[in-house]
Amino acid sequence: MKQSGDNSVVSTSVEKAGNERPADVDGSDGVVQQWKSRFEERGIRVIMGGHKSPRPHGVGYAKNQAIRQSSGCYLCFLDSDDIMMPQRIRLQYEAAHHRPRSIIGSQVRREPAEATERYTRWINGLTPEQLLTQVFTSHGPTVIMPTWFCSREWYCYVGQFVEDGQGTPEDLLFFYEHLRKDGGVHRVDECLLQYRYHEHAATHSVSEETIWNNRVKFLEERVLQHWPSFTIWNAGKQGRKLYRSLSSGNRQKVVAFCDVDNAKISKGFYTYEESEKRPKPRIPVLHFRDAKPPFIICVKLDLTGGGFEDNLRSLNLKEGVDYYHFS
């Protein structure tokens, strides 16, 4: 994490294991020490930290510790495996200065370029409005954590990252709490980060089910509690899973599933077999043109050659009012 203030400071917190002294199990202590000398030769102070516990404290702890070690007015986050562009801090500081209650992100360049192409298009292509309406999708925060820039004051107001260790989506939980407190989301529309993909990234330690459960909870809290009824767009596996994941009260609000698959539509109903009610709930399955909004959409974007997107546009609905994506 790089701190932006009157004096430049790089603050780093390294996860180690051991008893008396953290063991340098991966050589990162030595690497950071080398960079510490190089930074300090150029007048940039470096503060190092860690812990002596034999139990890893997780990414959330490392981020909170780095913030505690710093003292500037603004926080600029950077993961160790990514590279930021020279103009990043200046451009994001200018944006944050005018938006003190916002998380500022940026566009990214993926490395290697062919990795997660759909995800990269999503990161870079969201409209300003979609930065807030697409927060329930499986992609996670609409501005990715390695591009975050915000004021220290706002971070303190939102509260620190969750420190529950490996498997915790600390960035998603912080992002949702930020939104609960009426925080804004803004993206600088320039590529300010080279975002590296590799199979050992910490993000892969978080299970899909953990992410799913947090998304459902936030969707119910932010959207469904305000809707008297709604339709789930997708009568297949994902749509039915969402239905089963809902609270009992929100399941009762589902008036229909909709789809384009004639095989699903021809069955007429989806029967909720796990229900203890008698008779078991039967939810109609309709063609999307016969269904009524609002919709929760469980169809993944950018996978049908534009067919789904064309169908959605044909209904002339407004995202964030008539439908939300949960895909």
C-alpha cells in the first residue's frame, strides 16, 4: 500500500509464520529490504511490519496493518503482484479530492492479456451508473481492489477490513459496508494498473459459495426488501439456486421465472421440492416477453453473442429500477 500525502511513504505488511521471529519462508523479507534501501536512497521512507503468530492473519490484517503504519491523508492500494502506471496517484488523488466519500478505481490492463478476457472487459466497460447497479454480480466490487484509492478519513468511517484469515472476501465485505454508508464509486477512465493473473493469487482462496452467500445477503438487503414482487430471469440452474438461497419471505415474492428455452418454458412450472409446505410451491416459467418486471437477472453477460443483451434491450427497461444483474 502506498500512502499519498505531504511526504511519500511506502508501508508494507508481510504475512509470516513462526514463534520467536517470523520465518522468511518465501524470501519476501529480503526482497522488501532491498527495495527499502532503494526507496530510502531516493528520500522515500519505508515502514515494514508483520507479526509473530504461527497462524496467518490473512490479507485483511495485512491491509489494516499497513494503514496503521501510515499517516497520510489518502490511501492508495497496490497488490504486490501488480504494477501501477506513473500517473496513477496524481489522477486518482485529483478524483478523490473532489469525491471525499468515494472509492476511486481505474481501468486496467490484464497480464497475461488473454487471461479473464470477459472479466477485464467488464472492469473497463461499466458505465458510471453501472458501477453502482452491478455490485451484486459474481465479479465482485465494480472497481477492483488493486485500483482502490480513497481518503483515510473515509476508510476510518467505513471501518477496517475484516481479519478472519484465508478464505475471507475482505475486499467485497469492505465494499458492501462502504455502500451501506452511502459511499460513492468512481473510475478514472485511463489504464492505471497492470493487473496480473496467476493461479496462486489470494483471491482464489475464497470459495464461490462464500461469495454467493454474501451477494445474496446484500441483494436482499439493498433491493428485494423494497420490492413487493419480482421475476427471476433464468429458469435454469443459476436461477433456481438463487430462488433456493433466498429467505422464506423473499421466495414468496417470486411470481415467476422467465427464459428463452422452450424446453424449460414448456414444463410450465418450477416446483420447490425442498419446501416443507403442502402443497409445495410451484412457480410459473414464462417466456421473457410474457414476464413482468422487476427482474433479477441470473444470465451471465457477454456469453450469448449479444443475444441476451438484445432481448433485454428490446424491453426498454431501466437498469437499477426495473432490473438488477445477479450473474
